[in-house]
Amino acid sequence: MVEISREERDVYLIPQNFVDTGTILGGTVKLRNAVEAAVLAVGSAVPLFYLPLAFNIRLMIVIAVSVPLGVFGVVGIGGDSLTQFAAHWFRFMKRRRIVTPTPQGNLDANRHRHLRFISKRYRVVYYNNSLVSLDNFNTRIYKNANMAILGTSGAGKTFTMQLIARRMRLAGTPVYIIAPLKGHEFYRQAKALNGTIIRIVPGSPDCINVMEIRKIDHTSSELLDGPMPEQSELAAKIQKLHIFFSLLIPDLSNEERQLLDEAIVTTYRNKGITYSNASLDDPAHPGQYREMPILGDLHAVLSSAPETRRIANILNRLVHGSASSFNRQTNVNLDNSYVVIDISELSGDLLTVGMYIGLDYMWDKAKEDLTRRKQIFIDEVWQIIGASSNALAANYVFEAVKTIRGYGGGVLVATQDLNDFFSLEDGKYGRGILNNCKIKIILNLEEEEAQRVQSVLKLTDAEIDNITRFERGSALIVTNSNNVTVDMRCSEEEKDLITTDRDELRRIVERKMQNQTETEES
Ligand SMILES: Nc1ncnc2c1ncn2[C@@H]1O[C@H](COP(=O)(O)OP(=O)(O)OP(=O)(O)O)[C@@H](O)[C@H]1O
Ligand SMILES: [Mg+2]
């Protein structure tokens, strides 16, 4: 601490009444209140005094009416004088607004006279009516931009996710969504935002080649950190292919894994690709990578040896069988700022495989530009970290959630099945992912699910009680140590684009049919 010498210290006397400006009686009564009280008391006393009654009675009426009015005037209401209070009230009634986002992403302040009616109709819990804005990329507040949405079936996870995705996209953040179930729920909004829909399903023309080593643009990381020590891209790809195969063939033995490894290396070598990154460059097209092998090439290598024939037979489905659309070069790109990868029509074990392929593709894209924000959305994440998956794939998602911050991005995961979410290895991955999401949005949960979340997120009994009673649209946002109950609203246009509610969908169809008939008639 710096010592201040005696000479440098000045003493300033602050008069006792410095806060008493505009007051009388030693600061006890505000002048404005006193004047209003006098006007009220005298104003009511004079006409009362002229009433045609006996003097005593008139005196009693004046004491009963004017004196309380005078006291009321002196005290005021809530710290305001009576006229100030009246002015504030009129101003509030005139200016009150409901703030809703427009489809363009702006906030529209609609004048609304029936706040109370609306709050009843929508069962809104108004704590203090203030607008809550969530900027998950604000690094001063949140250590990472990851979010988790938990909610029971139909609570509004997909809806909330799409609402956030939309606002982010309109604010300029690229959005990549994986839709493992009910992919069609994402189409209307994706089309309205001119986004790209990639359908990874048997028979679809869209394909992501799982064996492709993608050329990643490292310009920004090299500008920041200088040239990086070379890591073999083939070695990294082989690691990822092992995850892919562990999902496809859960009972792969150690010996088979070793043989598979050798077969993968041979397949790449047949295309001229080795562990040296220089071998990836295509001499015929400088600046581009060589043509990559596809699953069919690996299948041919695996079929040629009897020890790997079992793997080849299982892979056959993706090469010649019902899912042969996996056996092609990548023919889609993630250049759009709103991309939905729909894998929802993949069945059984292929769903987890498809989820992994989609996520891996997005992850490569997310790693490109460190300076640019981007958000990956994974609906029904329990599919890839739950019991139907395995530790390798769950760890891959966990690592992605843990490291995406370093690439300027965020992951938003939504999950319904908490049992599955916490199933693998005693909930290690589920808990790890939740702990790496600075923002958790808890929608309505069933009693049992809520108890489970309570212990993981350390919520109070009152909060759990609230969560189990939430209506659609209400949520508890848990961030840092602040838990806030909010009500998520959308505009009518937004609702039309993302609702999954049958009645609302029917209304949209009816409206569209009516519009069509009107245009035809005119
Ligand atoms: N904030 C909200 N405002 C208005 N309507 C909402 C809101 N949240 C949810 N809804 C309504 O609830 C419906 C169901 O929500 P949604 O499909 O997102 O549920 P979900 O949790 O994803 O269910 P599932 O687990 O079955 O996929 C939505 O289609 C929408 O009509
Ligand atoms: Mg859903």
C-alpha cells in the first residue's frame, strides 16, 4: 500500500444534509411531498367545511378525511410522491412492450395492452419480466461456448435448438446440425434460410466418403502460430477409421483390428498415399489431394485374405448392399452457413455409424478457421454416447466438446434419454460432456430424470420442483453459478418454420392451401 504523507492529505468536510436537497424538517420530508400533502389536505378541507352541517360534524369530517389525505401525501408511494407515482404509472402503461424476435433476427417491441392476459394464457412465470439474452460466445462470461439442452420427450428440445440455431445463423455464425431422429423437422427452416440439407440415407444421392482425408485450410493457424510440426494425416485418419469400424462391428477382436489396420494402410498405398503428408498431394492437380479410396477399395483388400473375410462380409452392406450410398466419393460440401446432416432414416447400428460420419465431417470443417465462430448442433446425442454406442465413439464426442473452444467454436447437444446419456461407463461421458457445457438449458423433466440431473448439476429442491412442472417454452438456464428461469418466445413466423406440433402443422397446411386457392382464383 502506498503511504500518503500527512502534507498530501486534505480533509474535506461533507455537510450532514448533502443528500437533503429539496427536503424540509431536517431532511425528513421531501418538499414535493409536503406541497402535495398541503394541496390535498387544504383542497379537500375547504369544500368539506362548507357542507350544510353542524360545525362539530364538519370538523370531524375534515379530520377524518383531510388529515389522512395529508399524511398520505407526505408519505407518498414506494418512495415517490403521489404525482411522481401517477406519472410513472401512466408512462409504464403507455410504453410497456412485449419484446419478440422478428424472423430477420431483430427484436421487435410490440405494444401490448394485455400483458396480464397474455401471461395467464401462456402461463408465463414472470419473475421480473426482464429480457434474457444469451451470448454463449462471450468469453468474458463463459469459459466455453458449449451448451446442453435436457428435456423429456416433447418438452421442446428440437424447437429450442432450432430457435438458437436460427438466431445464430442470422447473427452470422455458421451452423452445422446433425439430425439423427426426425430429420424432416429441420427442413422447413433450413430451406427458409437457404441452407444445405445433406441426407445420408440408403438411396440418397448425397454421400460423405468416410475414407476421405480432407484438405484442411490451416492458413489462420499458421498465421497465428507459424508452421506446425508435421503430423501424419494418414495416421490420424486411421485412428478415426478404427472408431468407425468399432461402431460397425462392435465385436471386432484384437487380431482383426490389427489385420484391419494393415488392410487400411494397403488400401491407401494402392492410391499412392503413405504416412508422409507429401504423398497426399495430387501431382496432376497441384494444390489438391489425390483421389481418395472408398469403402469398396478397402472391401476388395479385406476380401482377398481369408482372415479378414468376416470384416469384408459385414462391410458388404455398405459397399454392395442396402447402404451402398456410403460407397462413393464425397459429393456434398459444408460451405453453406446453415447445414443440416439428416441421418434419421438410417436404421439400427447404421444410425450411430452415420452420426459419426456426419460429426467427423463437421469437425474437420470446424477446425479450419480458428478465428471464426461456428456452432455444431447434435440432437439426441445419447445415440452416440449411450448404450447403443461404444467408448471410442463416446470419447470422440467428448473430446470434440472439450476441444472445440480452441477452434473458436461451440457444440450444442440435446438429449432426451438421460438413462442412456449416463449409461456408458457409469455415466463418465455424459457427465464429462455436461461438465464441459458452460450453459445448460433444462426443459421439463419427469420426476426421475429431474432427480438424476439434480445430483449432477447440484440444483435445489425448489428448482427441481419447478422443472417437473414446466410448460413448453419454460426453461431453467444454468450457467456459472446463476440459475435463471426463463420463458422462450418466438415470433409466429419462426414458429411456422420450426414447430413439430401436429395441430400447428395442420393449420399451416390449411393456410397454405387457402393461399394457393386465392392465387389461383385471382
Ligand atoms: N418455446 C416454445 N414456444 C412455443 N412452442 C414451443 C416451444 N417449445 C416447444 N414448443 C412446442 O412443442 C413442440 C414439441 O417440441 P419439440 O419437437 O422440440 O420437442 P422435443 O423435446 O424435441 O421432443 P422429442 O424428444 O420427441 O424429439 C414444438 O413443435 C412446439 O410446437
Ligand atoms: Mg426432438
